[in-house]
Amino acid sequence: MHLSVLDQSPIRSGATPADAIRETLELARLCDRLGYHRYWLAEHHASGGLAGAAPEILIGHIAQATSRIRVGSGGVMLNHYSALKVAETFRTLETLHPGRIDLGLGRAPGSDQRTMQALRAGPGSASVDYYPRQVLDVIGFMDNTLEEEHPFRDILAQPSGPSSPEVWLLGSSMDSATFAAHFGLPFSFAHFITPRGGDMVAEAYRQRYQPSERHPEPKVGVGVFALAAPTQEEADYLIKSRNLWLVRLMKGELGPFPTPEEADAYPYGPHDMQMLEANRGRSIAGTPDHVAGELRALADAYSTDELTIVTISHDFEARKRSYELLAAEFGLSGRAAA
């Protein structure tokens, strides 16, 4: 089983966005030492709770600060950008860190609608309907394989070289899975966003998969929220922060992650309690053996050998400890700190 990491660079109540970025770098170094397979950085904009607005910049810093873990985007929200620019950015990262760079592509806005408009401002912006063509263009520019009739066929994305980033499509719906299957690309399903029906989406992806030169066989990964603590009581206490944050998020409140004490003092109304219940399946929290058992069952349901773990806690030390406990539980091959 491969365990990987998705880091959304959460901003803790009482901390700053700069603290969140520093914690991202610290956590990446730890997960590299622990033996995690990939470290993906999310893209969100104008959020009071998530500081990772530029994963392509964080990727370069993290790849430089680590030695063996693969580093990539989870993902770049391609609708906002030029396919050529994305290809050049990730070709540069691949040149600096050959064989270690992943390009995960998504089509969600990663923001509210007004921020999305600001990101796409200008006459050349494309609608979400253009996303499949953008995916083809990114790969074509990176591998110099654009069709002969393509209007930009003669443009070379630099720096060119013998290797290329591994491209994934990310999503939480059948649409994203269908695109990934059609293009012959690995697919990562966001179970932490849509906790029901993902196994059927993964199976449909496999059935519809069209082999590509990059990937002759289908490849499925699953993103899941998991938090491990020495006791179930502590895990239940720590998870209160994310539970309240999700309730606030669903009401359009984009603030930082609260403390468990703030969550205990929050005046949950009947509608809030319904949202808490609806979000229950989006998180796994408990002792290391309990969380590992749930993760293995999830991997079996999806028929996958790679899980990408999202862990958020107001207590950063508890967040790091969760990744340490899961690494030990799964027997990851770590190395001693330098």
C-alpha cells in the first residue's frame, strides 16, 4: 500500500497564513523522512482557512527541501490558466527535480464565484467546457505531441527534456473520471469531498479506460481525510475543529480552523446538526489501528493500492503525530532524520 499526502495548508485560529506555509514545509520534510510516496499541494484562493494559493511555487520549495518523496499539485485548477504556461511551469519543475514531479489537474474553481472571475479576468479566459481541450493541450505541450493540425503545433514548451511530470486528473464526480478514462490518465477520487458512490465511479473509470502511451493500464488513487491519535477520545476531541470548519464552510464562512474549545462553545442549531451528520462520512478519526483498518477497507472498496491522506488539526504537533502514527501502522519505509 502506498500512502501519500494532500496538504491544503490550513490556517489555524490564532495563527497566520505565513504560519500555514511554514507548517506545510515542515510537514513535507517529516513525511519525506517517514516514507510517504507523494506530497501534493492543493490550490485554493481568497480563503480565510486555506493558504495554498500557488501550489506550483510550493512544489519547487518542497522538492528542494526533500530527497525522495514525489511532489506535485493536488491540483492545479486548469480552467484559470493557459495550458502552455502550466506545461512550461511543470517542465521547469521536472527539469530541476527529474522523476519526482506530479501534475494533478482539476476543474473546480477552488474559490468563490467572484474570485473565480478575478482569476479569469481578460479576453482570453476559457469556460469550464473547454477543460478537456486544455488537458490535451497541457500534455501535448509537455511531451511535444500536439496534433499536426493544432494551431500551436510549432511552439516548444521549454525547458524540454527526456522526462515529463506524471499527469493525474482529480475529481469527485463521474465527469472527471470519464475524462481521465478517455485520455488514458490516472484518476484520483476525492472521497474526502464526496464520501458516497466513489467506488462505483472508480469502477466506471476502469471499464471505460482507453490505454495511452503514458499509461497502458488504469490507475486509481483515493483522497481521504484521516486523523490518528493515541486514544479514540483524543481523536474525537481533535476532529471537532474540522467538523465546525466544515459546517461554517457550508454556510459560506471561510474563516480559519477553530480550536476544539471553540467548537465545544459553538451554538449548533438544528440545521448545523444536520450538516454535521451529513459530513460524518467525510472523515476517519480514531486510534492508529482503527484508522488503518478503515483505510484498508476503503482501499479494498476502491480496488486501489494508493491513498492520499488529508489531515487537519488545530494542534500542528497532533497533525504531525497523526502522520507518524499511520506511517508506523502501515510499516512505511522511513529513514532517520538528518
